[in-house]
Amino acid sequence: MLISQIRNGDDSVSVVVRSGSEAFVLAGVESTYSLVQEAIAKGQSLGECIRSHALGSAVDLEQIAREGRFCLPIHHEDPAHLHLTGTGLTHLGSASTRNAMHAANSAEAAKETDSMKMFRMGVEGGKPSNGHCGVQPEWFYKGNGIAAVAPGGDLVSPCFAEDGGEEPELAGIYVVGPDGTPFRVGFALANEFSDHVMERQNYLYLAHSKLRPASFGPEILVGDLPQDVEGTSRILRDGEAIWEKPFLSGEKNMSHSFANLEHHHFKYGLFCQPGDVHVHMFGTATLSFADKISCQDGDEFEISAPGFGVALRNRLVTRETDDRMVQVKAL
């Protein structure tokens, strides 16, 4: 089962539920967020709550995508209460590119980099058993709901950026219940857009490189994630694919379990505030940057995977250089 949000002609929002190839508006539901809150209040699974509502009109989601009418699949009315975060070095192939980037800038390239050490720690302790928590992963913050870009929207690279590149990932979608318990809504495709040139200068710049917009959706997969997910990441320039590569996700292809990644995010009380929405991106091992692709203004990113519905598409927009220093005014 997949759910999404679409914009109607009068600018109202409808929630759409898809099963197989058929998609219908969910009658009497204002938003994905309100639907999730209803399920939590009733003690139901999200699937049970969805099935308790009548279906409205049928919709063609591919046509919705062509018309640019997808909203984020979930949002919070106050964007400060939607958090974009992520973890890196979580996939079995993710260390080689990062290690090569950092080792290339080191006089001690023959030594094991911090990135490789972090990756090895995950391989050895990222999938604990018997309910214990494992080693904590690399973690980063991307922003709040202001940085969340709807499917079909532009990913804007700021004027001070040195690069704007895609990261095809899966994201966990969560809403925190009234008592502080995090509830997983489902999983969605995500583009964890980053500045890889900045990060390559020094891995301590990773925090800066991640402060960029991100997109996720268009649809949320409700229920369990397959152990093995194989998707496709493409970059189109003037309508032609200039780069295309598969990406792998799911626990079969990861050095950490989802339970371990979720624990190390929600162990912080800061992230268990009632009503907050969390979009947590789980990492990738596939980057066009690793193949020496330099994205340009107007390039379109396309991320797709079987079982996740409509592909996630966004266009890169770069801002003109502005070297003026930000001026802070004293009060």
C-alpha cells in the first residue's frame, strides 16, 4: 500500500491511497499527518485506519506527476516541526567512495581513514541481536521543513556551494505520538542532495555539505520494507540521460539494521517531542560524483525503485555567486 498527497485545482490537498496500479482519493481525510494522528489515537495500524475510510475518485498518479501536482507525502503545518536528518556509511558499498575522497586529500593515504574506521565499526556492530543496541552510525542534520522540497520541485544550490549532487536513498517517515513514542509511517524514496566538492576538501566539512534542501516521495510505502531493494538513479540533461546507475538498499545491503539506526536517532529526547515529523535518510552507496559527473543548472535527477510508485524527480537550480558577507546587526 502506498499513500501520497496531491494538490487539487482549488489548492486544497487530497490524500491518495494506491494498491497495485489503482489509486484513489481517500474520502474525508485532510492530510497524511491527520490520518497518522487518527491511527495513533485509535490504536490502529496505519493500514487499518486507511481501510476504515471510504474511497473517493480514481486518480492517475503519473499524470499528476506530469502536471506537477504532487505535494510532499507528509508535512507539518509548522515547518519547524519537521526534521530532515540522515545517517551515512550504512550500506555495504558506501565506504569505498568516501574513503577514496578523503584519502586523496591526505598525506597519509595509506592509513585507514576515519570514514573507513566508521564503516568497519558498522559492519562489526551495526546489526545487534536480542534487542540490544549496536554501534552508533555517522549522523547528520539537513534542516527542517523549510528545506523539504516537494517531488517535481527545484533543488536549489546556494550561491556559496561548490557542487550540487544527488544521493539516491530510502527515508524513514515518522510521527511522534502524544507520549513521546515515535511511530514509523513507512518508507519513501529520497534525494539527499549534498555538496560533495565541499565535503571532499575535508571530512569535517560534512556538516556544512549536508545543509542543503532534500526531497522525498512522491509516495510512502506503508508496511515492512523488503530486505533487498534495487532502484535506479539517473541524471537527465536536456531530456537525455547523461548518467544512470542502480542503487541498493534494504537490510540485505546494509551494515546497520533499521532498528539500530532508529534507536540512535530517537534515543535523544530532543527528537521525541509530541507531534513532530521526522524524515530520516538511511544513506547510499551510489553517487554520480564518484563517476566524475559534475551536475549543471537545469539537470533533472530521477530516482525510482520497484514497489515505491512514481519516480522522484527534481531539477537542479544553481544561484548566481554572491560574495557579500552576511551582516549581523547588534541590538
